[in-house]
Amino acid sequence: MSDRTALVTGANKGIGKHIARLLAAEGCTVYVGSRDPERGRRAVEEIGAGARPLVVDVTDPASVAAAAARVDRLDILVNNAGINVSPAPPAESGPEEFRRTYETNVFGVVAVTNAFLPALRRSPSPRIVNVSSGTASLAWSTSPNPQFLTGSGGAAAYRSSKAALNALTVLYALTLAEEGFKVNALAPGARATDLTPRAAELGGDPAEAAEGAVRLALLPDDGPNGAFLSWDGTPVPW
């Protein structure tokens, strides 16, 4: 794995930092994507050998373009950066909450993926991992899985943005398959991060979720493409 190069967005904390750490442990050179240069620098110091700082704000086209200009070849892109601005159901949400959420969780993924496609196309085995959510599953939302508290219709902006991300995952997988890409979505499960207070209360280890992302990042050529998988490799219904 020592010749592979990876970028993880939103990697200065939470699941993203664990993904970067595990990829570095596999021998990859890992760009630790962070909006804040200082937080990114501290994360790189904590991760150690193999980690490189990369300032990238996925909502800022100029920032994305500048970051892409620094990377000549990329083997792995993990679209991890995400936000959840409101726990409200749709009837109690305003358009601005949806706009802010989609700006990072959907439009940011398109911006970063497209900007780094030239670098990814220089890889013999390009991999894209989109960090989604089990709460995005329409099947589980209509027939709730007891592992996910999705029956209330809350966090509408976040959940719908991740459902849109799932659709993007499939579309990228279809259009890039002939070039050897593997593009998949990960449901990391409820983890103890600051994304949502409720997820933090449930106490799941973010490092465990990161292991699932790394498996998708290092998929062999006969691995799945266009799949929605849980952190443990189990298929998640769309």
C-alpha cells in the first residue's frame, strides 16, 4: 500500500481523522483535509508518519480548486466532510437549513469529486468512498430498523442530503465503472462524534466506523461498485 495516496475531507476530527490514521497505518500517504489550517496541522501531528495537511473547504470553489492543484495523483478519495444543522422534521425546517446542509453534504461532494477526478484517473485502481448514514435509508425510514431511530421524521435536512448522496454514489459508480473506479457509500452507524448530540450519547466508537471506510478505500478490483454498506460490510437497503 506504500505507493497509494489518499485524501480524506473533514479529517481533522471524528471519523475522518480515524480514517486518515488507519490509511496512514496501511502505508498510504494521506492528505488530511480540513477547513481550518491549524486544526489540520494538529491532526497531522497526531496521526504521524504518512499524514500531510491539505486545506480544503468543500463549500468554497476556490479552496477546492487550490487543493486539487496540489495533488498530482490520487488513489483514494473519502468524502467524509458533513454537517447536521438541525434535528427538525421538514414541516419545522426552513429552506436555509436545507441549503446549508446540502452545500456541504451534496454540493461539496460533487465539487471535490469532480476537481480531483483528473488525479484519480492517474491511479491504476481509483476508489471513492462517500460517508453517508443509515438514517438516509428510505427503507429503514418507512420500516424502521431498530438500530436507527429514524421513525420520527426528524433531522430532515441531514437525512435527505445523505439520501441524495447515495443517489450520487450510484450515478458516479455507473459513469466511472469502465475506468476501473469503485464508488461506494458507507453507513458508519451512530458514533460518538460532535455531528449530533444524540449520536454522541449512544457512544459508538468512531474508529470502528473508520475501519469500514478503509475496507472500501482498499477494495480489490473484484470488490463491489455502487453499493451502500454498513460499517461491518453488511448491505444497507436504499
